[in-house]
Amino acid sequence: MRNLNEDNPAWMVLSNEERLALSLHYGPEKSTWQAGEIMKKAHYKYLEIKARAEKFLKMFVEHYEIYGGLFPGDIIISPSFRKFLELTIVERKQVSNAIKEIDNNVFFTTASRDDFIVKEMKKLKNSRKTSERNFHNLIMDFDRWNNFRIMPKSIQEPSAFKRRNKNRHRKHLKIMVNMHPFTIKKLIQRYEFIPLAHNTKHIGFMPIMVDVEEGEARVIKIHTINKILVELNRIGLYVFGREDEAEEFKTIILRYYEKQERHCTDGQKFWPKYRKMIKSAINHDPIQNITPSRKYLESALKDMDPNLLNPKKKS
């Protein structure tokens, strides 16, 4: 690790904890267990801090070497958004504290702030300038790896840390398996494939959890034209290219819920299978909020979990 001092702007982006985590590991070459004990952190927590520090140091060293600072010289960005990024990225301030230092009423309410940030990020993402697209990617990666989120939920990509996604995954799965019977009926009516002589192409397979308590689930054929997939992505319903994949996905969920009382080992067996299965869904990326231009995230997200569904209350 070179130039780990105040003269290195990338090093100064790191929090005090992150600098200490790297210093203990690469300085006196302490084991991760020893370093965690010194920092009074659980082992998994130390590993998370260290991984974040390594990612940020590499990411910002490369960015600063190319652009000379956080903001590329040719970038066009509103003063308020620039200030927001300086406070949350360089100074590592929580959003709630950062907005107090921004003289712009749009930041005072969550709704208006989120709308403003989404529009600014969209400009960067769709820019013709490579520098602005790269800056967009830097912000999104920072948000994924940071210990708190700075981007609105609507455009967040999954956290780089599986542990941080766990509760969200539980919530999404719970929603999927608790859809109201009326909702299920309407989904089938709207999306089930009607075979005609001229439209045998573009077929996918969608698992629907009818009643997990009774062990009921279906796999229906659907059209996989873009308009339909966009609607299903918004709902959070996975579509598979092969029927056997959809059947397997349906089965692992039913088996998980068939036990009245689940032991922690059941979850340890279920979640890895679940994560693996959703990766094979043809609409995995859009549900995960990953755009086609950011395919390189696939390898970084290999341990990530998903997004899902529409609520149900049993009547």
C-alpha cells in the first residue's frame, strides 16, 4: 500500500476506522482476527471495514490519477449536487447531516431531494462524455460499498455486502409468497401465454406462489416481449428462460416454507440456492437495478441477493 498519508487524497477519503483497518493489516501485518480484536470489532465487521477500505483506496487512486480530483474538469454539475457529493463522499457525512450545509430548499424533504438527485444522476449516466459516465459509475460504486447509502432507494444497486441485503431479501420473499389470491388471479389473466400459430417465440416461464402454506405454486408461460418484462420487473417477478429452472425455483421456496418451525440451518441451505437461482432469471439485472452498460458488476455481485414482489393479505 503506497503513500498511505495525508498527501494522498484517496487515503483521506477513507474514514478513520478504514485507515486503521488497512494500517493494522498491511503495517504490522496482523491477522484479521488480531486486527479485529485491536479495533474491538467482531471479525465479520472488521472484514467488512477492511474490504471497503481496500475498494475505496483502489477506486479513488485510479479516479484521481485520471481526473486529478473528485470532479472531472469538464463535468457539468449543479452547485448543490456538487456540494452534496463533496460532503457525503469526501467528508463522509451522513445525508441527514450533509443536507444541513446545503443552501437549497430542494434538499429539505426526502421526496424533492430524491427527485433532484435522480435527475442529476440520469444526466451523468446518459451523457456523451466518458468522464461524466465514469463519474456516475464512481458514485454508484461508492454508494454500494459505503457504510451508509447516499443515493435514493429507487436507483440504488445492491449493497456489496451480503449481510446488508439480508433483511431486504427476507422482505421481498415474504411479499412474493403472500400475494393476495385476487392479485394472483389478475397476474395470470394478464400475463399467461395464449398460444397462437404466429407467436411461438419469446416464451418465458414465471413461478407464482399461489399458497405456500398449502404447498400450492404454479409456473405459467408468458410472453417475454420487452413491454411485459418491464411491467414484471417493476413488480419484481422473476422470469426464467427454461421451464425446469422455474420449476426448481418454485420447489425450493415451497420446501423452505413447508416447515412450521425453521432452524437456522434451513436458511443456510436455502439462501445460497435462492441466490443462485435468481441469477439465471432472464430479468435478473433489471430487477437488481443493474443496467446493461454495467455488466461488469456481475462478478462483484456474485454473493448478492435479489429484489421481489407485490403484497398479499390472506382473506
